[in-house]
Amino acid sequence: MCRLNVSLAIILWLTCVPVLLPQSVDLPPGPLQAKMKTACSECHESGIIVQQRLGRAAWTKEVDKMIKWGAVVDPGDRNAFIEYLSENFPADREPYVAPRTARPKKK
Amino acid sequence: MISRREFVTGASAAIGVVGVARPLLSWGAAEAPAIPGKHGMIVRSLRFLDLEMPIEYGNSLITPVEHFFVRNHMHEPSTLDPGEWRLSVAGEVKTPLTLTLAGLAKMEQHTVIDTLECAGNGRAFAVPHVPGVQWEKGAVGTARFSGPRLRDVLERAEARPTGKHVMFRGLDEVPGKVPAFIRSIPIEKASDGDTLVALRMNGAALTRHHGFPARALVPGWIGAASCKWLTEIKVLDKEFDGNFMSPGYRMPNLPVKPGEAVRVEDTHPATALNVKSLITSPGNGASVKSRAMLVRGVAWAGEADIAKVEVSTDSGATWQPAQLGKEQSHYAWRLWSYPWNAPKPGAHTIMSRATDTQGRIQPDLVEWNPSGYLINVVDRVQIHVQA
């Protein structure tokens, strides 16, 4: 019973540790790279961005939605964000190949 | 009832998701990230966590938790103390409740085998492309869920006749000004004997990625209905008014041309899943040694049952019936198989399509909609048969 209580105490402590997850691919280099990461990183990493294949109108809607939802984008940078995303992730670009999570190491 | 030992197991599983931070990878790199308890999964997003099952893992009635897809809209709760966790039941009820995990575990437990599919599964096949997680085929899995019936919880709270919808709120951590992930289902579905407050998945406590300690389980409906990390149930006199009910998770009332905008007043909530089959073996792009092979797959139909699955090996000119597996459970996918001898070496396309008991059949072409929901186009794999 005592062992169980100790286990539970450890479990409860560990479940209070913030979840740290591995990070994904980086955004393409360029003057907007750092600003994009800062604006987007509170909510998500770049993997969700680099898999999109959208035209300029769709990117415009996405950028405006994200600004509405709290992405910190200087109003003077809005158009540059749309340009950066439209150029790097256009509708006709080849599909993104997603990585897979690691398999357990054989003992 | 959950024993203390099982409780520890579940909590341990919840801990198991705590990963190790890694440095940023260089542009375009695709190094395999380590996520304990989720091996070989396709990474659609690491934060928020969205993991897709490689479809070749779908060859069994029950999908192991290790291979079950993960769809998170927000950050997972950073703290989950099952002893402190509470589920409130309020709104249009005579007796508001505050339930503990132990209290829920003491209620009559019911088990449902459910095929859970993300509404956006197959979005990557929408042309023109639509924004969102670019799921291909594997945002779907089948698991055995157990817990008290939601209707028993509502009866205990003495839901009033004015209650028409039941809202679920989870402990998702909402960043920025993002709207909270809150959804509701009609009282009729909430009162169905198979709709659960699920505590267990495949015989063990839910893991953190799947909603520990409790989630809604709305069988046959899009995955978004089955809110995770449940902390509040509220009976409402109308559908919940929030982003993830409208404009989110809605389908056009009428077919739309690909790329066409749809006004929200011309839409309705996405609810039950479509009829759909997928080929799990051979895999797309496989090079097979023998002309003789067993084509295998799964098929499901939300609240309906699968009536038949057919396979075509001549680009859809003719269709042959597949053998349906013996294992059956309402809401669960059906395994199927089709023995085939390729007539000659070289490139071949194998197609599958399912028909359900409502007469629905998978379409030949993607039925496009602005959010890429419920895409159930006839499945195709291309293989190479070696000489």
C-alpha cells in the first residue's frame, strides 16, 4: 500500500510537468523567417505551415484569421507574410512529405 | 469500476507522452521525432499534436493505442491530477452535479467499439487544396471505449425537457485569442445508449493524447464530437454558438463546385461519418514479388453498416465483391479481403469502394467542400508486380 502511495505521488508530480514535445522542420530562410516563427510559435510549430499548398487568396484568409486569433503581426508586415507564404507554399508545389515518429530502439 | 492498479496504469500512460525537447531541424529535413507511446506515426503537426496512422497499420478490428491517430485542436492540458479532476454537469438540469473520476467509475459501465474518424481525413486529396491539417488516409482508427452512458449522467442530473443540446468543454489549453474548443450534440444523440463518457480505451485508462481522464464518445460521428479531457457538460436549449460549431465543422447543404465559397447559412453541422473503404494492403507504391496476392482493407459507414465492398483492378470498368470479415460491431469498421492474381507483371491500380445499408456508395471523384470534410472518394493504390 505504501509503495502504491509513493507511486501515485510520483505520478501526480510528473503529470504536473509541462509537456515538452520535439520540434519539427524549420521555415524556409528569408527576411520573414524569424518574424513568422515569432508570430506563429505561441500556438504551433512550422510543420502545420509547410504542409499547406494554397493560392494567394487562401493564404490571405489564413493570415487574417491567425491575426484575429492572436498572432502578433505588425500591420506593416501583413502583406509580406502573405507574400512569403504564397511564394514558398503555393498550390502547385509538390506535396510535403511528412516525417514519421521514431520507432522504439531494439534492445 | 477502475481499480487502483488500473488507475496507476492509466496515469503512467499519461506520463508516457512527456517527450524530450529537440533542436530545430534544418529546412526541409524530415528527421523522425520521438514521441513515447506513438511509434511510426505520420507527423502532421507536433504542436498542436496531430499524428496520422500509416494506413498499413489498419489491418485489425481494434487499432492499438500506439497506432491510433491523434487530433488536437489546442495544447494538451499541462497538468492532469486525476484526484483533483472534476466533471461538472449543469445548464438545463434540476440537479447540477460535480463528478469525480472514482464516482464515474462506480456508475454502470458500457462498452462500444467505435471507428473514430477525423472529419478532415482525406483533406489532402481535395483539389483545389484547402487549408487545415493535410490528412491523407489514416486519421481514423477503431477502439473499444468504455465508461458510463452519457444518458445515465444526464438522468442523474435530471435534465429538463427544455434541454435540446449537450455541450462538451475540455481542458485543452487555449493559446492567444483562439476560440475555445467547445462543441455540442443534439439531445437525441446524447441520450443514445451508446454515447459515453469514456474512461477507458482498449481495456486501459485513456492516455493523455486520447483525453485522459475522460472524453465524450459519440459513436458513428466525426471525431470532433468526441471532446477530450472532458471537464464540463452543459445542457443547452439550443446548439452551442461557438467557432467550432459555426463556421467550423459544417457541410454545404448542396454540392458545390470545387473552389466555390459557401455562405454559412447554406451549411449544416457535420455529424455522422460517410461510407468509406480503404485498402490497407498492398500499400500504395508497393513492389510485390508474386502475381497472387490478398488485397485487404477496412470499410465503415458511421451510424450505418457496411452492405458490401467491391474491388476493381481495371480502373473501375468492372467491380468484384470482396469478402467481408466475420467480426462485426455496429459503429466499427469491417475488415475485408479480395484474393487477386495480377494478369501480368508491371504497374497496376487497385480500387475499392463500399456501399452501406443506407444505400450510400463511395463516389468516383472527391466531393469537394471548402473545409475538406468527410472526403470518401473511391480508394486507389498503385502497385508494381515484379516480373
